[in-house]
Amino acid sequence: MSPLLFTPLSIGPVEVPNRIAIAPMCQYSAHDGCAEDWHLQHWMNLAMSGAGLVTIEATAVERRARITHGCVGLYDDATERAMKRGLDAARAVALPGTKFAIQLSHAGRKSSSRRPWENGRALEAHEDAWQTVSASAIPFSDGWHTPEALDEAGIERILAAYAETAKRAERLGIEVIELHMTHGYLVHQFLSPISNTRTDKWGGSYENRARFGMEVAKAVKAAVGPHTAVGARITGSDWVEGGLTIDDAVRYASDLKALGLHFACVSSGGLDPKARINVGPGYQVPFASEVKRRSGIVTRAVGLIVTGKQAEEILQAGDADQIALGRAILDNPRWGWHAADELGLDFPRPPQYDRARPKVWPGAALAREA
Ligand SMILES: Cc1cc2nc3c(=O)[nH]c(=O)nc-3n(C[C@H](O)[C@H](O)[C@H](O)COP(=O)(O)O)c2cc1C
């Protein structure tokens, strides 16, 4: 029997050839929103990794939605042209059936900051900082910019930006759109009672706090055609007293499903620096499992999933339909090939590299032992 990890999956209208997805990972290497050569090689590598779905990093829907000056955007013709260059190259070398996804994002109060390797703190005025926005005028933490609470016109403008970016993504031939609704970015800032203290229709009750995310989902669904899959990355827990819990995640995923979204990837944290996260192998899988069982949406698990065997066990247990990998792919961009070896599958390599296939290369066993 073929391992579940290497069986196809339907995500709404899109079929992916296996259950391996590459998680979105910011590279902080763009120039004014435009992808660069770094992305070209990065996406080309990911396209050959054996993952059935390659997700492009958090992509800003407007210029001020970027986290840092190095973040990728898709909000004008220049950013679209730059992404097309890298994507075209990646498609040219992609393994058969590989699909591409993009994560659409607005960083809200966490924008206007430095790259992680420049200490990740808020930009100073002389560093071309910009005014941030959020649900409420509450900074992320001490030393962060105080955001402007969005008014109706501001909210409408951002919803329109999501729709416009989704259309650009579709024009680039991207098959799957993932809405970034977690890690403390703008949609999450509206949903969590910690960052949203509004008293109008965008705050207060669950329905009101969820409204912004639901409107984003509706705007994007309305902007794209029936052949594009749309889903979201959501929060399994804020890991902090008074924050979002798994019950909120189940309800949110169910509401997104009712709007026609096709999948949920269940992550956690990022909203409040006081959060204490219990990190360990597969630490967010229990959240995915609850969301999958109780909402019925196609569900992706992510977080310290590292080996093929571990991924296969999660799928076999019925805890998720798909596995997303982040750091394991940065460490080994041929992860899919190696996972197939581990699970006893003779995974087809590109013909140029076929001579290194374990079935024909005696060195493979030695290399795996090393
Ligand atoms: C370099 C890097 C960049 C990341 N950027 C994003 C991002 O753009 N969007 C997002 O939702 N998560 C982002 N994450 C989180 C990953 O998608 C993933 O959820 C996390 O790393 C846990 O999975 P892992 O243990 O397989 O790495 C990033 C993680 C890393 C390591």
C-alpha cells in the first residue's frame, strides 16, 4: 500500500499530487515588495523538493502591509512582474503535478519593523518607518509603534486590496490562496480579544471580532474564479490567558468553511509576546486534529514535523489531511525525495538527477548512514 503521504488530495477544485505542503516562509529579501534572485533560487528549489504544494511566503496586499522593508508584496505591476519572473522559473523545473500557493497577508500593528537578523524591532523614524494600523490603537509590545485603529473607509480599502491581490495571484497562475489569519497579524488582531477592544460592529462579541476575517474571505472568494482554492491559516491557541482557544479555532474554521473556504492550516501564537508555547515534536497537531474532526474542513498540520515517518503517522491517525513543513525544508530542500525513501517508495527524480536514486545508486545507503 502506498504511504498516505504520497497519495493525492483534493483541496476544493485543486488536486495536489501528495500530502506534503511547504509552509509559507518570509525570506525578508525583497526590494520594495519585489521578489529578487534569492526568491528565484528559493522557489526553484522548493518546486523540486517533492512537495505537492509550494506556498509562497506571507505576501503583502498593500505596501504598508509588509512586516519589513524586505517583505514581498503583490500590490502593483512592479511587484507582480517580479513575482512572475521567479514563479515562471520555478514552474519550469517543478516536479510533475506540483501546485503553487501564496499566502496573502497584512501585518497590521506588527508592520514597519526590522528584519529578524537586524533584531526584528520596530523601525526608527530615520529608517523609513510608516504608520501602522490595527483593530485598536494597542501596540504589539513595549517599544512598538502604536497603530491607528482602522475606520470604516480604511477597512474597506484593505478588503479591496485583498481582492486586488487575489486577482493578481490568479493572473500569475497560482492555484491556491492561503489567507494569513494568525501569528498576530491584522486578521488575528481583529479576532483576538487581547488586541481588539472595539465597541462597534468590528469588536466585542465573537461574531464582531470574526467579521473582518470573514469579510476578507468573502472579498477574496468573490475576486477569484471557481478553479482557485482558497483557505486560511488560523490560530489553534494564543497560548495566553484571555486569548483565543481551540474552541474559537473550531468555530472560526467552521464559519470559513460555510463561506466556501476549502482548507485550514492550524498554527498558533504570535499575538502576544507574553505567550508561553509548549514547543515539541508535532506540538500543534492536536489543534489540527480538533479542527479537522469538529469542522470537517480539509486540514493541514504544521509545527516541528520533521521526518517522513512522523508525517505519515499524523495522516494515518486521521489528525490531518496534509502536512506543512517549514524548517525541515530549509534544512533539506529534497525532503520529499528522502521521505519517500524512508517510507519505502521509489520516488521519481528529475531525469537529470536520476542516477542518484537509491534504487540505482549504491552510495545512497552510505549517505543515509552518515
Ligand atoms: C524563516 C521562516 C519564515 C516564516 N515565515 C512565515 C510566513 O511568511 N507566514 C507564516 O504563516 N508562517 C511563517 N513561518 C512559520 C512557518 O510557516 C511554520 O509554521 C513554522 O516554522 C513551524 O513549522 P516548522 O517546525 O516545520 O518550521 C516562518 C518560519 C520560518 C522558519
